[in-house]
Amino acid sequence: MLDDPRLSFRAKGLLAYLLAHPGFDLSNKRLLASISLEGIDAVGTALQELEEAGYLRKVQEPDEQGLVQSIGVISPVSRIPMLEPQPDVTAQISKTETVPPSKSTKQESLETPAQRIIDRLNALRKASWDWARYTPISAKYAKNVEHIHGRLADGYDEPDLILVLEYLAAVDGGKEESRKYFDCVTPFNTKNFERNLTMAREWEARGCPASELRSQQHLEQSHDPSIYDRGRRGGQR
């Protein structure tokens, strides 16, 4: 597991801790965060990595009252083996030339929900604003998918996150003040996501209009980039 290239060092460390503490309640991300230097979203991201790589699986079991609950089961061996043999790490480091990833490895990485959400984010960002030269956001960096994995770990689905992106692009696309907030963090952080999803579902129920006039309700409730500037200044206008 320590040589598995699909796992970040964060996920490997969490996996080692959980294997050393069998019976830990994996649903209690707040407790995991409290005994480490990681935040709740970071813990959720690591758990999502472990699940996607096959080290964590969730099963349904009845509790003492007969109610069905979700139980996390950790294994030191992945249920989803890598399709390609991995080179020796020390030999790879000593090489001056790097070997490009195999086609099957690239294809496997494209199948993750986080990658698909980032792909949709990039497509909407590029189409909704004018760019002299567009630089895509990469899903290979943990910080870029941390909040995405956090919301997926909270029980939201991939279509929920994509709907939020499509809604924000429809109502804020082309507005220069909104460009820097349409990223992989602001729409999905715990402070904004539930509100964004509620507005997105209402927008979807109206047939997903391509653009809308800003009514008084929209001014009061929708995605307002100035909220974040005021938050950084301690609420000052």
C-alpha cells in the first residue's frame, strides 16, 4: 500500500493509522480531524482516495436497534488492483528521464468522479469567460480536489456538484468580478455549497434558463462574490 501511486502521502498515513486502530468509527470524520493536523475536508479527501483505490469499502449492517447503518471496512490490500505493474521506486528516482504514464493508467484516472467534475469545471470556465490563454485546473493536485472529495464524502452525488457549476456559470458567466470565484474551491466549500445547490435545483426546476435577469431575490440569495471579500475583511463593507 505504501508504494501504491494512486494514493497521496495523506491517504497512506491515514490508512496506516486506521490499520493500527481497528474498529475506528470511519463515519466520524470530525474525530479523525481532531486527533491530527488535518481538517475535516482533508480527512474526507483521504477517505475518498482510499475508497476509490479499493482499500476502503462501505457495507450496510444493522445496529443494536435493528436500524441499518453504513460501516466502513479498511483493508491493507486493495480490492481494485492496478492494471499495470509498477516500476521500482528507487530505480525510477535515479533515472534522468521520466517514462510517460501508460494509456491504461491515463484512462483509469479519467474515470474518477473528481476528474470528471474538474473536466466540466474547466469546460465551463473556458466557455463562460474571455481568456487570452486558458490554463486548465488540474485534478492531480490534492488541494484542487479536496473540497470536491469532501462533498462527495458528505453523501452528495457527482451530478449535484456538476449542477452547481452549471448554475453558477449560467448566472455569473461573463461577469469579471465572478471569474476568480468560479474555481474548485469556492463553489464547493462547506460555507457555500448547500446554498449553491439549493439555488441550482430551483434553476433546474425552471428548465435551466441560459441567462436570467437579477431579481431582488437573486440579489439577496444568489452567488455574490463580494460575500467572500467581506468575509476576508472580517465582515467590513
